[in-house]
Amino acid sequence: MNVISSFLKKKWFKWALICAGSVIVFFAIIFCSTFLGFFGELPTKEALRSIKQAEATQLFDRNGKLIGKYFIYDRQPLKFADFPKPLINALVATEDARFYEHDGVDNVSLVRVFVKNIVLQDKAAGGGSTITLQLAKNLFGRKNYALFGMLINKFKEAIIAKRIEEIYSKEEILTLYLNTVPFPDNTYGIESAARKFFNKPATALTHSEAATLIGTLKATSYYNPRLYAARSQLRRNVVFHQMLKYGYISADSVQLLAKQHIVLNYRSFNHDVGLAPYFRAAVKNELAAILDTLRKPNGDAYDLYQDGLKVYTTLDSTMQAYAEDAMKTHLAALQSIHEKSYGNAAPWLNKRIVQASLQRMPSYKSFKGAGLSESQIFDSLSVKRKTELFRWTGDTVQNMSVIDSLKHYLKFLNTGMLSIEPQTGAILTYIGGIDFRFFKYDHISQSERQAGSTFKPIVYTAAIENGMKPCTYFPLAAVTYTDFDNWTPTNSGETEADPHLNYNLETALSNSINTIAVKVLKEVGIESVMEQAKKMGISKELPKQPSLALGVATLNLEVLTGAYASYVNGSKPIKPYAITKIEDKNGRIIATFKPKISQEKAFSDYTRQVMLQILQATVNSGTASRLRTKYNLPNALAGKTGTTQNNKDAWFVGITPKLVSVSWVGNDNESIGFKSTAIGQGANAALPMFAAFYQKLNADSRYDAITKSKFEEPSAQVLDDLDCDAEKRDGFFKRIFGSKKKERKFNKETNKNDK
């Protein structure tokens, strides 16, 4: 007592006690203030019992294969039984060795940290954080406070951790932790991380893979195995030694495992990359509208990014991969030919085209709106910076200005390709462009381009439906239409048509004869053709002029695909669709979707069978014959090529009994076309993509139901009506007295030829 009394009499000791007491009181005040909610309300035990975790919406193909996710945090929850034992052992050994002994806050570790970190200045002593404390931080995050922010947040986490331990078992805490903890590349939860870095479920992780992912938790960016393989491997080996230290693994196993290299099978679910990015973006837009009409049982709205929905689609991921591979191979080769054909006179270097394109850019409009002059805008857009660029030979990073980048991208051909099941409209493949990272514009859901000769079958369908016989002959010779600016349609590559040669409908359409298409339109009437198009699902207003026969109307690729489906769908057009059902995170179906099949036929069975025979002739002997001669496709095939004026658009429609595919190729800038018809015609620019895709289907026996299907047998009357010579010449007197070219007029009221 005398010793204590003597100390109390000393001023420095009194001041030490006062300081220590003040610190304790200060900490107590901060703790009590935090506990009482002065720095924000703390979650109650009741709230903790119903923890809501943001879960990614998963997108599946028609066979249940995961093809994408929509998320703010990429997270997929698992049950404790789903976690492999090495994963749990690696986690506990590395992050919280005393996990099974403490109640959320490890006081022993805190004392150790205090002594080693603060007293002995040992920075390698660790931070004293437990798995439960980390879970509290993962679930509720941290807030910024003006003063003592770290202390307040630590107290908050400690209080929450204690409450969590009182509510949940150790297994449940580990389950919550592994489903919420952040991994590299904006990935949350072990299941998402396993699928992203190793393309497998967490249940299948090996010792090495589990240790690799657990090792990244110390610093997700610094130990990212995708970016820093060697560094990540060293960290993984540290995890192995921690497991050895706490008896979870033997020394021999560590010696063996530490020699293994990390082998990634990386699969990003980033919205811009991966399989079918345009499809995933289109489905996301559709889902947003659908979810606006649905409510949870409690009346709340669904959140696409956080509610863990499961969306099942019609897409066939294997077919999609085949289609994308065919597209990339063809477009890369075509792009090279396209650029070489222009040489130094390329339109994407033309000042007028570049300037016009520049003025449409958001950056230009922003500067213009801010009042900058043309020279100031040009100077601003000429500043060079490191820019990632798309190239078919491999992406690159270069110092480029906005103007340089514009010139680079103006040259690229783009594409759209859609394949559907014609009997249902189910979308099987969907390619909206060449690369979603750099070309966001979707040429299926957003684009309309001139249809070219792909519109001609609609003209011929209208003619046959209105009583014209397949063996009706029309002269090949060109005609001038005086009341339409003396317009004279001609045929591709033709210098002078034989004035006395006549083709029947099959020959004219299968060879895509322009002059006869317009004459057929004239004969049947524009109104009849427009009405036929409407019956086939083309509801937009079409230009009321004879050039409609040659496809001057701009059409959406999706609509065109649905119209062509009528030729193999009992004369009924179809609306392509992508989503079959939506489930909530508990597996409860909240919406289903069925095919939207028209109840009325767009044309008779007779017309359908005649048109199908003609479209098969297009493949067998017409403009699409290279499907047989060059690509050696033996399948039951029908089709139609299409090329627009000045070679701006190339089309191909491929029709089989169980699959209808429409492909388009062209430049996003409609002022830039192909150099020549030889390069830009549908048979050269669009058809090969379909051909390569179908070759891949032929090689895969899983698609025999599609590739080995046969067209319906036409009736005897159809065969009889098609049984005539492909062409005939005018008789002697007509050749003597007939004129080589006659002027014609369209009566704008009746759309019939003036007599």
C-alpha cells in the first residue's frame, strides 16, 4: 500500500492515470454512441436473421447452360454442403485460425496484434480481424465519418459480429461469408469466382484452385491470378503453409502442391464479352419491361440486378458458338478484301464523309453546344491519347485522337445474323454485330436497312396469291417508267438485255432479275404487294413506288426473318422470341412465354408450295448456287440473296424446314458501300457466313433433326404448274414488229399499267 501511495503522490503517475482514464472514457463514449445508433442505425437481430444478399440474375440457354448474368455484384449463393473441405480449411487457416473458438471478436488475437503491432512495431503480425468481422463489413460496408471513422466502423463491425455469432452457427457464418466475400474482377461469392477463373462450380475446385482463390482475399487486385500469375502462385503457397501450420494438410502434400502451376480457364461474365453479348443485351432490355409488370408476393418490384432471378431463353449456346465462329472467319477475310479493293481512294478517308460522321458524334455535339468554334472543336478532337482499338488481327493500344479513331472505325464492315425455329419463332442464334465491346449498335433489334432483292419473294408471293401462274412469262428487256422520273431498272452486270427473251417466274426470281420483278409488281399492283407484306408481318409503311420491287424499303432483320418463316410454317409468319420463362431465386416460376403464331395464313398452301420450289431453285441453280458448288451443302435448302443500290447492303436468307437464317453485311455508315458488286453482292458478302455456319451444324450429329429435315412434298398441281421451259423467245412476228424498249406508266390510283 505504501508503494501505491508513493506513486499516487507523484505528478507524472497521476497524469498517466488521468490520460489512461480519459482514453478509456473516450473509447467508451465512442462505443456507446455507436451502440446506441448515434453514427447510424445498427442492424437488429431480427434484421440479421433475414439478411438479404444481392444476387446476380442468371441467364440460361435452352439446354440450361449458363450463358450470362446481370449484376451489380457478381454473386451466386451456395449452401454449406456445396463447399469442398479444402476450401473451408484454406479459408480458416489463412483468414481466422481461431474461428471455431471465438464469438465474433477474437480477444486473444487483438492482444497479440496490440503487443506485436503497436509495442514491438511488427507489421507482419496481422490485423486481428475475424471471418465474422469481415462478414459484417461485407454485408453492411463502411461509411465515411469526419472524425474517428476507422474506430467507429470497427466498433460497428464488432457489435454486428457479436450479434451474428449469437444468431448463426459457425457453418452458417462460413456460408454467408463465402457467398458475399469479394474476389478479383468485381466478383462476389465463391461460386461466381470459381466459374469465372476456372470455369467450374465451386464444388469441383481442387486444392490448388481453392487455395488460389482464398489467397486473393488478402488483396484482390494485387493477387489477381489473371493479371499477376507468379505473385498469385506465391500467395497460394502461403495458404498451403498456413494449412500445414494448423494441421489441415501434410508436409508431403504441401511440397507436391506448391510445385503445381496455376492453370486458369477464365470465363468473364462481363456484359461486353463472352458468348452472345448482343443477345444478352437485347434480353436485358426486354426483361426490364417485363419486370415492370410483375410484383413479388409482398408487393415489391423485382430488381434485375439483385434478386437472383433465373431467366431461361431459346438460344442454343453451341449453335451460337458455331455462328459466331463462322461470322468472325468470314468477316475478317471480307474486311481485308474490302480494304484492298479501295486502295488509297478509300471513302473512310474522304474528308466530306469524315466531317459528316464527326458532326454526328456526341463529343462534337457537346463541344458545339458549349459554343466552341469549328477550329476549336477540331483542335480538341485532335488531341492524342492511348486508345484501345479493335482489329481482326488482334486488338491494339495506340496513341490516337478522336478523329484518328473515327477514321479507323469507319472502314469496318458490320453484320447482323439471326437464326430462328420457324415453327415457333424461338431464337437459336443471335449476332448483332462483329464485336460488342467496340460496336454497341445492334443490327438485329435496332437497325433497318434497305432490303434489296430479299423483298422480291414478297412481290412474287403476292402475284401467285392473286392468280398469276408460275409459268407466266415476262420479257427480260428493260422498261422506262415515265411518271417516275423516267426510271429504268436494269439487271446487275447487264450491258444490254436480249429484247426477245422471256423468263418464267421461277427463272426470274431464282436469278433475281430486276426488270421482271418490277413488271410483276406492275401486273399485280403495288397495293396488293403492300397488303401481302403486311400479312407476312411487315407492318411498317412501305414506299408506294415501283422500286419497292427491288427492295428500296428499309426493313428490320428480325421482322424479315419472321416473314420468311411463313414459307416453312404453314403460310403463317412468326414473331421471333427469346425468353421462355423466369424464375425467382427460390425456383418459383413468375412468368412464362409462348410462341406468338399468327392464327391466319398470309397466303394459300398452293402459293407456299410454289414459292418454296422457286426458292429452292435459287439455291440449286440461281444466285445462291454456290451453296452447292462451292460449299457442297447437300441439305434441303431454299434461299434468297440480296444486294442494294451502290452495293451498300448484302443479304442472304437461308431457309431449311427447321431453321430460317437471315444475314446482313454492310457498313454502319450508309454512305460507304462495297467497291464492286462482285465483292458486295449478297452471294459473296453474306451467303458464306450462313454456309460456314451450316457446315458446322452438318458436322455435329446433335443437329441432325435440323440438317437432315426435308421440305414438304408439293402437290401434283404445283408440280404441273411449274412444268414449263425456263425461258422462251418471242415469236417471229413479235420479233419483227415488237419494240426493243417501251415506255410504261404506273397509274398512281390503281397501280395498274395505263392502256
